[in-house]
Amino acid sequence: MSRKPYSFTHKFTFCDLQAKGGHSLSIRFNQELQRIEIDPPKRPKKITGTRLAAILGANKWSTPFEAWCAITRTYEKPFEGSIYTEAGKVIEPKITEYLRKRYFMELKRPEDVYGEDFFKKTWGDFFGHVKIFGGMWDALGEDYVVEIKTTKRAEDWGKEPPLNYMLQGALYAWLLGFDDVLMVCAFLEDKDYEHPENFVPTIENTYQYPFKISKRFPNFEDEVILPATLWWTEHVEKGISPEYDIAKDAEIIKALRTNVVGDDANDESRSLSDLVSEYESVTEDIDRLRERYGIDKLEKLAKELNDRIKTQLVAQFRESDKSVKYSSPSQTYTVTKSERASIDAKALKADKPDIFAQYVKTSTSYTLKASANKE
């Protein structure tokens, strides 16, 4: 069953946000409402099949806030390839060919429609005419979409595929005017991730689940498309995020609170890049000297000896003494005794929270830490 492909009437004015070195955002946190606000993005990304499920709260691996950050270009977790993504790249074409040969399906892969460099040609979006929704399908039949997955979590695929995957396939079929979706999943073992090139799709390891949008999601437009469109209007067009989850979105919140500066930050005489360059050169010299002369071991030994000297001097204190000294031919070692009263802040906060709040004082400190970048 086919129908006319859907097209939105919303109009957006797009412009290039990318400045040299990227673009900066003014992010305003509302901790009470657990939302952030930005200037409405001029060139947002689209709601893809993966983001659609997250927006609707149907993706246990992602949140609506994470999807909003990606769509508005506020923040996106850096993509890191893994054995799972690599296996998918190798095995998915095998599955398409398997369906063609065994079941005589006349399927088109993206390469058949857009050419070998289809991702560059389409910018990762096969629905350029649609303003809000987009994404990439895996394969096309005459009037149906094929959505292909690989997994080792067979337990997630019970009576039907996971909801987030079904929504993904349904979105692409709906955008094309199709009613039919074929979900296909290859269940992999550890050896398949180690050598995906050796995987051979069979009836036993390759699962198929066809469904019709009109039956599985009979109110698809009212219960999926409309809420997602309203979500876009409320959060993307206005630049106000959905509520973030302090636990699930902790990594993103931490990243948003970190200001990554360029070389514009400088003092009166030297640029930040010059200072950093000299610092790195000096620390590299120190590291080489440490390794060459075993300085780390010497420092450890010196600390141990220092602690033992201190212990022996403390043992010499008399009741009225304020300090104890010992002189060697080259240095004088002094241990001074001092006493001070302190408040058990934890106990005071628990027993007298009102008093604690009246007298608590907040101080700010800054710590510089250098860590090696990943190659």
C-alpha cells in the first residue's frame, strides 16, 4: 500500500552558522526547571528516525534532551567507532544481498540511488525536501522500507522489534508514502564482531519482521508525527530545551558547563598558545629528566624519609613544647605544634540546617590540570 509522500509547509530561513573554528553559543541554565536556553538555531539538524524515538521517550539509550542538543547543534557526543559499528558496516550489505538472492526481493541500497559516495551527496539525509524530518533508510523495495540492524542482544527482540527501531523504520516509510516496513536483524556472536567479513546470513541467524504502519501505529500522524512537530516548535524554534535528567544527561551537562576557549584568551604580553607551547616544552624536558635520572623514585624515597624524620621528632615533644628542632651540618629541621578548633559541618547541617545555612560561606578556587589528548 502506497500513498503520496508527506511534505511540510513550515518555512525556515537557513544560514551558515559555522565560523572559523566553529560557532559559540550563549547557554543559559535554569536549574529550577532543569532546562537550558539558547538563541533559536538558524540551521538546526533534522529529527531523524533515531532522534524521533528519543524525543518521544521511546529510546532507553538516549533522552529528549540529548536529541535536542544534537538538533540545535548545542552539543553532540563525539562519535567513536567500535567493533559494533564496524560489524554493522560490513554485515548490512551482506543482509541486503541475502534478501535479494534467497527471497528474490528487488531491493535498492543507497548506493543504487545516490552512488557510492551517497553520504557526501546527500549530507546524510535522503529527505531534503522535508523541513523537520530526515535521515537515511537502509534499503528500499517497490513500496516498502527495509530497516537493518545487527545485535548480540537477542533478548531485546521478543514478539516484535524494539519500539525505537520500529519508529525509525515507520518514519522513513511514512515520509516516502509507504505503509509497509520490513525489519531485519542479524543476531551476532562474539566471533562475528571479531571477523564480520566471515559472517554468513542464514534463516537461523537473520530475523525478519514485516509490519504495516496502519496496523502497528494506526494513529501514527496524531500520536507520533504531531507530537514530534509540536516538540520541534516548542523546543527547537524557541531555543528552550526539554527538561534534562540530572543523572542520564550528566555527561552532556558537564560538557556544556565547560568553556573551551581559543587563542583569543591572552594576557597583555603573550598569547595563550605561546604560553601553552612553552609550558609543554618545559614539562616534556622535565619528564625526560625524570625518566633518565629516576627522579620519581628519588622523590618517593625522599618523602618516605621526610615522614620518618617527622615521626621521630614528634615523638620528642614534651607537654609544654611548641616546637622541636634538629640540626644537621647543612639544614635545621623543625616540627611545630599547633591546635585549632574546627566545626563538624556535616553534623551541624544535619542537626541545625537553618543555622548552617546562615553561616555557610562559599569560596571559589580554580585548579589547572593538563591531560593528554587522544590521538
